[in-house]
Amino acid sequence: MKRVPVLPTVIVLLAVAYMIHLGFWQLERLAEKEAMLARYEAAQALGDEVRWPEAPSATQRALYHRSRLDCRAALAPTTLSGRNAKGEAGLAHVVTCIDAEGAKRQLVLGWSRDPSTPDWTGGVVTGWIAPGPRLVADPPQAGLEANARPDPKDIPNNHLAYAVQWFLFAGVALVIYALALRKRLRGG
């Protein structure tokens, strides 16, 4: 009678254990992501104005709050696909804003269907801090329509699906290895 191969069995069991570990890690990430999204939704509901985050480490705490920028110059105008406050598809008009300290900030001026660059040179702008970070002007500037307000619900939260995937990978690996062992032990 043939014996169970030790090294391949150990390798498969280690791989399965690691896949299970990754599944539980994704479940931990799910809880973290849900807490982060709840923080963002609470920040947006409060509508409190915060200072623009100067340090990258402060950006996460500032997202989805209201803020303001004193834009002394507007450079590099561009457009991105976007939606307006009514949910219609069109173009978000974005500029690089040079603030009072000379730092570059991304500013979404507003929305339109017209790709031409609006005439806007700067000023004090209020709005919502969106990922990037960028300030989505509210009210819109340069005669543009309002963009859709940044919404934390737009952030994907796929961690449960990833956890299920890892658990399934572990199960499939065990089934395949068990079938291979059965065939080997039967001498086939």
C-alpha cells in the first residue's frame, strides 16, 4: 500500500491554512471598512467645516467634511467624467488651486456637459472634501452646475466577498488534494 506523501501534504495544508488566515483577515478589514464608512457618513451628516488637511495623515479624518480654500491661482484646468446633483452624466471641471501658502490643491469647480474650460481665476471656495483629496465646490463656481456631493457609499466594500473567496479557495484546494491522494493511494 502506498503512503501519503509528507512534503506535498505539508505544503498543501500550509497553503490552506494561509488561505483561511486571509479569509479571516478580510473579515477584520470588513469591520474596519464599515467603521470608516460610518465615520464618513457621520461627518457628512454633521456638515461641520474643518481646516483643509495639510498633512497626508490628517486627510482620512477630514474626508466628507465641509472645508474652504483660498484659491489664489487656478492652473491646469481639466475635465473628468462626473455626475451632477441630479445624477446626470457629464463633465466635472477640475483645476489645480494654489492656496495662500503656495500649496497645490485639487478643486472641482462644478459640472457641465460642455468640455470647454470655464473662465475662473480663483477666490475663496467652500465645499466638500472628497478622496484625493480634492474639494468639490458647494456652491459651484464659474457658472457651472453643482456636482454630485461626494458620497461615502461610492467607496466599495468588497471584503466579505473576498473573505468568502479565500475560504472557497481553501476548500477547493483541500478537495483537489484529497482527490489526487485518493487516486494515488488506489494506484491509479
